[in-house]
Amino acid sequence: MLETPRDAGQGMVLKGWAEVRVAPHDLAAREASEEAGLVGKVAPQAVGEVTHEKRFDDGRRVLCKVRVFPVWVNWQLVNWPEQHQRETRRFKLAEARMAGEEGGLVTLLLSLAAPEV
């Protein structure tokens, strides 16, 4: 599942700010629910990381390192908090690499879609 940012654009992974005393995979589960209405099991180990430039309303930009956690989705809620702020779209892994916005995301998706040798 990829989403578009609030200001449009190509697909990117769901993400949020790190929080004290919240395990990264638990945060990933919460973000998946809030941003895309996804409910499922999140792997406790990241499959990789990407770099993302966060742009603020006041024009500031911050480079962030984002760890990517896979989510095995059981269902998508009918309503969720950010439902009307973003567009979410499901892709097969091999197709998602073509829709990814960030170079690091495309590289990560290619590595995940590659057959193991």
C-alpha cells in the first residue's frame, strides 16, 4: 500500500515521527491505521530504510531517515482519521516499485521484489 502526500505527488510509504516509549513497529501499526485505515500485523523488524525530505508549512525542510516495516493487512477500515487527506492505493510488490516517489523507496521495493538466489 502506498499513499500520496497531502500536497499530491507520487506514492510513498506511510510514516510518522518517532515517539519515546513507543516501539517503532507499534508506531508503524498506528500510522497505517490513521493514514490508510489499515488493520493487520506489523513485523517487529524493519525490511530497510529510506530517506525522506519532510517539508513544513513555513518552508523549512528536514531530511529524515524512515525505517520501513511490512504490514500484513487483514482489512481496511470504512472510515479513518486521514481518509480525506490522502489517496491510498494497493499494489503488488513488483508494481509498487514503479509508483514509488522516493529513490530510496524504489530501490528498497526492487530489492524486496527480487527473487532470492
